Amino acid sequence: MKPLRIVFMGTPDFSVPCLRSLAENGHEIVAVYSQPPRPAGRGQKEKLSPVHAYAADQGWPVFTPKTFRSSDVQDAFRNHNADVAVVVAYGLILPTEALYAPKMGCINVHASLLPRWRGAAPIQRAIEAGDAESGVCIMQMVEELDAGDVILEGRIDITSTTTASSLHDALSALGGKLIVEALGGLESGALVPTPQPEDGVTYAQKLSRDESELDWGQPAQNLERKVRALTPWPGVHFTYQGDRFKVQEVSFVESAGNPVPGTLLDNDLLVACGKNALRIERLQRPGKGVMDRKAFLNGFPLKKGVNLSQVSEVKGE
């Protein structure tokens, strides 16, 4: 295919492989848009986003508007005279004027199998819900959130060991491969965008620290998926004697009987849940580093019969 003039729009680590892939396949990156630098670290020094930092290293012009509502920003965007804009986890809403400014419009790389998990956190919500697979959809952008026609998709299995981090990396790499193929097929006419089905639409709610607390009254299988989905951010924890203990890894254990949720069933961090049990494999107490359970118990023994929380209501699946 002929090289295209591309405006790339993205912010986090997830976006970088797509940008790199486009450049390595001979396309011209005429401009890069990213979120403005944010204060970070103890000194609150402004830090460039991963996309901004990568683009700057390559010598591409970087634009960091706080909004696309102003006419000046929209005019500058239009004046790039791009064939297409590729949008990957950018973080700003694009108005209609921007969506249709490039000759081929704006193409989005979305980390789910649309129409399932439109929205902000598709990777984590797919794991948390127990989905058997996830994937990447290359989509023509329209005004409605993640509702455009799908140009190309790729699929990846979600297994019992899949974490948010591992799925993030796999989908990011897949996106970098698919975006080049999708643009080639779109430009040549070999790929025709397909409308999303009306059935099966779900929305991936934005992640929040408010959902980090482990409710031992939930079934163990649900909690195990939650740990894999919400680690490393926003993380999960339980509260014991007023302190928060961060949980990094757990394993599912079938358990009979009807013990009070939160009760330790042995001396090796096996916790009763609303249904079955969880073994805490790695965790962190306040002021300490992350430890495996044996190292943790050497310094902070928790014995069988201790209750890590009091849950007033046992919830079903």
C-alpha cells in the first residue's frame, strides 16, 4: 500500500506499539497528539506521557491540547492535511469537526470485541466478568462512544491465569499488527467496515478505588477474577484491625461447609468466601514490601479461626 499521512492520537503505554508499527511500515507521522504532561512523583515534576516521550525521541511534532472544543485547535488539526487519524486510548473526546477532518476520517484501536465492553476499562472488565476471550477491534469513529463500524478484529483467549497486565500487553501488540493491516485494506478497498450488531452492547465502567475492597461474602471465583482484573490498579485489599492489606495474587480452592466469610480455614491464609475459598498467595502489609504468603506469615502470623472481616450479607453469584 502507499504510505499514508497519519496523525496519531494516544497517551498511555498501550498506544506506543501502534505508533511504532505505523512508522516502521513506512507511513508518515505528520503529527502526534497526546494528553498534556502531568505532575508525577514526590517532586510533582511534570512527566510526559509514554506516547509523547516516544514521539519526541523520534522527532515528530507533538500537540497536547487540553480540549478539542476550541476552533484554533480544530483548525490546526485540519491543517495537517492527514489521510487518516489513528486514535488509541487518547483520552479526549473528539468533536464532529475533528472526526471527519482527515480524508479517511478517524480510526480507533479498541481493546475489546465490540459491541461488548465499549468504554473506559474493557481489559479489566472482561477479566472480571469471566469472559472466555477478548480482542482488538479497529473501528471507524463516529459521534457515539465506540459505536462505529468495525474494519478488522483479532481475538485472544482469556485463561485462568490471565491478568490485566498480561492481557494489556498482548492486546497492545495485537493492535500494532492489526492497525497496519486495517489501513491497508481500507485504503485498497479490500476491507469493508461492518456495522456493530445492536445486541450485546455492554459498557466497561471506569475503574475506581471505591471498588478495591474485597468482600469475602462474594463467591471465591468472583473475587479471584477481581484480583486478576484490578491488579496493579486500582488494586485490591482487605481491612484487618484497621489496616489495609493489599492483595496481589490469590488462588481458588473448593471448600465444603458454610463457614463465616472472611474466616481463615487453616494457618496458611485460606479464606472462606460466600462460596468456596481463596488462598492468598502474595500480599503486602502497611509499610512493607510485597511478600509471598510464607514470608508474610513468618513476620505476621494469622491463625486458623481469625476473621479478616465481618460481612453482614452473603451474596450469591
